[in-house]
Amino acid sequence: MEITKLFGISQKNRLNQLLSFDHFFRQYKISSNMQMSDGETKKGSNWLSKERLLIMVLAFAVLSLGLIVALIIVALKINDSESSNKPPVCSKSHSKYGKINLDESDDPSVFHHLTEKEIEGLITYLYRQTDLHLLLPSRSNLDDSVVYISDIHLPNKQDVLNFLDNNGPKPAREALVILFRGDKNPPYIEEILVGPLPNPTYHKPVPYRNKIPYIYRPPLSGKESEKAHEYMKSTIDPVLGNMFVELFGGKLTNCGDKCLKFGYYVPMSSAHSGEKSKRRIWMSLVQELEISSHHIVDFSVLLDLNVTEITIKKVWFSGNMFNTLNEALTYFKANKATIAKVPFPNYSKDLFSTLNQRGEAPIDPPLRNPRQVSPDGKRYNVRGRHVEYMSWSFDFRMSLLSGPQIYDVRFRNERIAYEISLQDIGVFYSGYKPHDEVAHFLDSMLLLGNQTKMLFPGIDCPSDATFISSNFIAGGDSIHRQRSSFCLFELNTGMPLRRHHSYWFTDGRFYEGMENVVLILRTIPVVGVYDYMIDFIFYHNGVLEVKITATGYVRTSFYTPGDKKFSYKLQENLAAPLHHHIFNFKADVDIKGTSNRFSTLNFELDNSPNKYSTNSSARLIQHKFSSTLKSTERDAAYRYNFKEPKYLIFYNEQQKNRFGNFKSYRILNRGVSVQMLPEGSGNEPIASWARYQVAVTKYKDSERTSSSIYSTLDIADPVVNFQKFIDDDESIIDQDLVAWISMGNHHIPHTEDLPITPTPAMDASFFLSPYNYFDEDQGITSMNAVRVEPMDRTKKDTTLHIQRYGVKQEVRCVPEDNKYDEVIQNEPSLIIEA
């Protein structure tokens, strides 16, 4: 270690001065000259002077060496002292908390995803069944039988509750397996259950599910994507490749670093094509760059996807529709002088579509962000996929089909909900071009659980979060493991859960407050262009919030005058059509058991004579409320009406608090959004759940989900028809009830959505809140609060009593350094091949 690094600048200068022999000689020369002036001229005086000089030099060298050694010792002691005084990393947890065991058990919970051992047993079993005729995906084609995906299939709810609550037998674990039976005549999709895991001995059809038409396969799934892209390259480039180079600066094949690709695809349902037996999809051309959709050009093709053949049915080019590629080429040759050219951009960090820092920085030099610290370590426990935190406990898993789910949600050991889960995410676009005006997506077609690729510590989740994986089969013959599909962490929200400052003598003069610290279970599926941050948020007072926030990049179109009523112009040639985000969640609430009722508390006006006025005709108008019990499923299909505000209340009619009120939980939807499309028009029926902000139905094992991976295309004969859940209009009084909660937001993209849509104002959430369930707010039980009051309430000037309830305030540790950059450098596949 360099000396100058051990000391500051002043010490460095002093050392240089002390160690300078030039300095010594200057001092000696002055002294010697003074002595010579006294007449010292004897013979040998020069020799004596040299001897004296040598002795003094040696003495000074010894002294200097000693000084250097002493300074080094002092510096090392200072360094040791600084090291010993440096706070340790906050990692040690209390003996009762911070126990994190994510290992897979040989006896997993009924809610746990497929374990590696179960997947291995499942794969072995499937490929030994001669009646299934399964081929490995790598050896198969569209006209073969293959495994598409597999995930855990949960037992019937009553069997699970009997196991959890009554010490009944544990239900067998089974896998849901979806098979593409392309070798059948006609081909179809088959869903089977395989069990018991981990060593299966049987397979059987999924209850309530018939054979599914083969054309309902999720678009471009399996081998279909590979075949479609190969077909377009081999068919389109020979005809239009030169035109592409002239107009767009690149082509599909042999393109070097200026390639075009078909980056967007839009399934076309029979509601728009009018052909129930056809599988059609629009695909749009883009220049292949970072966020290539921001470099879309005015060219699309409509493909007809048959099992054995792919053909082009329509071509959209330069604002016109053509029947063939040659028609488009003829048009180009006749009008090339007037068709706008779109040069292939040169990549740079300043290119508008790239995510590189640019522009004037708001702070220079850059400084680190504030970080959260957990001075006593983690305050939650995780065993497998079971979480305990404060008064909460729950299980969670990632559904390959529909995304994140939590189960057996309890507060103070009382079940509040059996299941709260994402059902589907939808986006309904509008536009001038064919690939915009029929672009109505339900994202479960892309397997929402499969899109939760990774979470980046320090950005997506705090650095000290617990990162958790998920397992399933996607692709047929191997374990698909998402290594960080969830993160779990505590968060200090920076605002109080409660607070009050009373400064009047008559009110007691005190301050009392409590920080709002929550536990968050988070996942972020990336679905095409959008990233959706999904949070389950657990508050200290028994409130549970479910929140979804959109970011990512907007879906774009080539800007033309016809797009003006659907989009702003965001860049040269770039439009981003308006669209409607819609989300659906299932909340299977169990309030004091499964015998529940659903009521609304209705805000109304009370109009009565004004007994205080001298005017005999004066009226006093104020608010009041009344309660309405909803008796059937149609009654309980709730559409929000600003003119008739309501509370939505769930309760057990036999359970009241000591004041005679029903012990209830309230659902508050803070993401209300109206589906403006007329019922039954176009693709509107694929998301019939979006007609209602909350719909309440009787629990049925046959009505497990509101949507399916087939819903984008199955409009002619829906595999899951949510509207029928309501139309059978069963009684919901004293029944096991399920709330289906729809949220959303309308989005008209603007220039600040480039290059990426930021998260502020893009969130929607709903709450489950105790409502007369407890005698008082349960946050009052927490010791993480402060109360300040005077020692003598009768005096103005008095000492204070500060109550912290035994919680230490000093923090003597620091957060652990975020070393994820090193992790991904050593293992790039975590990011770039996730």
C-alpha cells in the first residue's frame, strides 16, 4: 500500500519534507558556512567536516527510517481501527425469523408447483404410454402428437380444505398435461391429468373439458412459429427482396447487419374473418434493431396456417390491400417515385428507440440512490413456498398458464381467502391498418407464467429480497425452471400507517404514529411489448392489496394520415395506437368459513324537513346508507356507477362482532375501467369478464378460471365462457363465493412513452380490507410504533415520555453490497438467454 494512500495531503507533504535530503543539505550548508567564517582553517578541517557530515547523514538516515516505520505502524493501526469501527453487514436474523428454506420437499404442499422429481417421473411416464403416440418436440411436426406444456393441477377445493382443516387425507398430486394431437383425424387438443406424482400410474381426461379444436392452439406455438418464419423468408424475399432493400434498406435473408423480420403477429379470430374453421394471423415487417417495433414499416401479410400448408391470403403495403405478393410488386414499380422510403437506421446510443442514458443529467456527478436497511435481518420465514410474516401466512405458486397465485391466505390464523390469482391480461387495440384494428389479445395465449424470466436485484426488487424459482414443463421433454420468477421483501413505504398529533390540552397533548411497512410478493411477466409488475401487498392491519403496473414499450404502427384519429405522431413514420389494458383476478374469499353472503352498502340521500330553519319548507339533505343482500349471480354482477357509489361486503351471516355487526371483508376496486365495446361485437366476448368491475359467483370446481390459453381464438365455441358463470343465475346466499375482479386503464400513447412507458399512472389495484371484522384496527398491536406524551399533563413546559415499546432505534449495520453485476458477468444466461 502506498504511503500517500494511507495519509491525507498534509501528511504526504510533511513526509516529503522530512524525507528530503536536499532539505537536510541546505540546512547543513548554512551551518557549515557559519563555522568557516569563525576562522577555522587548520589542516585536516576538511576531513573532519566530511567525517562529521557522514555521521550526521547516517544518523539522519537512521532517524528517518525509524520515523517511516513509526508512521506506517500508526497508519496501519488507524486503518485497523477504521476497519473495526466499520458497521457490519445487516445479515444476521433473529432466531425466530429470517428462516429461508427454498428446497423442494419430498412431500410438497398441495399448492406447490411441480418439483424436479415429479417432472422427471411425469416425463418418464408420458413417453412410455403407447396409446399417446408421443414424439419428442425436436423430432416432431405439426401433424404429430406432442406434449405442449404441463403444470400442477390442484385438487378440488373441498378435498384440500378437508385436508387442511379437518386432518383429512392429503389429496394426490396430479399434473395437467396439454397434448397437441396433430396425428389424429381430425387433429385436436387434449388435456389430461396424470398422477399420482412423483410416480404416475394413470392418466385420465380433465373433468368438464372436451376435446378442443386444433385451430385454437395458441398462435405460433410449437413448430408453427419456425415453419411460418421459414415460409415467409423463402416465399417473400425472392419476390420482394429488392423492393425491401430500396425502400427499407434491408431484407429478410442474406442481410448482414441490416435485416428485416416479421416481428409483430396478430391472431385473427373468426369474429373478424367470418370463417370458423380457419387459422389466420397478420404479421408485420420491422427493421431489426433494439426495440425493433419502433422501426415498423408499412408492410404486413395475412397468413393462413394449415397443419400441412401455409399460404399468404392478403398483403398490406403502402396503405393498400393486395391479394398476392406480385400485385404489391406491380404497385411498387408503378408508384416507386411517390412511395416514402424508410432508410435503415444506423445504431447509436442516441437513436430514439434505444435505452441508453442521454441528455443532460439531473445530477452530476452521479450519486447513489438511497437504500433500505433491515437492521435485524429479514422478519419473515419461507419454507418451500409457504410464507409467514407478522400475523400473515400464505402459500404461493406460479401457474404456467395464467401467472401468479396465492393460496390459503390467513390473518391471525383465520383464512381470509382460499385463492387470489391472476386470470388473464388483455389489450384491445384500435387503428387504421388491418394489423391494428383486429389486434385484440388475451395474453394467457403466451403462457403468462412462462414470461416471468428474471428479476434484477436493486431495480425490479430490493437487493436484499428473497428471489424464488418456479418449475414446469414447456416444450415437452425437459424441466423448465424460471430461476427468479418471484421476489419477496419488506418495504418501508415512506408514509405512516397511522399518525396523529394532538397539541390541545383538552385532547391530551401527544403524538402517536406507526410506519407503514409491508411485505410484497412480486413477479414481472414480460408479455410481448409490455412488462407487467404484479404485487401482492400485505399490511400490518389485515389489509391485502393486489396491484398491477404496466411498463415496457408501446405497440406501434407506421404513421399515415389514416392513423390520425387513433394515434399521435410520435417520431418520423411512427404511430402508437390507443388501446385498453384489462386485467382479471380471482378472489375466492372465505370469511369465517365458506358459507358467505355478498351485500352492497349503498350511499343514498336522506331528505328530511330542516327542523333548525325558520323557513317551514326548508329541507335538510345529507348522506345515508342502506344494505342490499345480493341473492343470485345476476344480482351480483356489479358495474360501477358514479351516481350510485357502493361498498362491496362479504361476510358469514352467523358471525357478528360484539357490537352486533357482521364480521366482514370489503373489496375495493381502485382500478375500475369501462369496456366500451358493445356486448357481443367483434372480439368483445373473448373477455366477457371485463363487462363487470366485480362479479360474484358460487364456487364450482368446473368454474376454476375465467379465461383460458385458447380464448383469443375460440370465440366461435369458447373453451371457457365466463358469461355462463353468471347466466345460470344460481343462488349465492350462504354459499362458497368467488369474486372476479376486473381492472384496467385506457392508454393513448404520447412522446413521453418513448423509448419505454414509465410506471407512474400506469397502475391499478384492488384491496381486501377488514370491515367490522375486528373490534379495532389490528395495526394497534404492533410494537413498531412511537408515542410521545408529557410527563405532567397539567403543565405547558414539562419533560416528555417517549414510548418505543422496546424496539431499538440505533442502526449499527449496513446493507450488503449488490454484487449482481458480477453474478451475471459470470453467468450471462440469467439475462440474455433467460
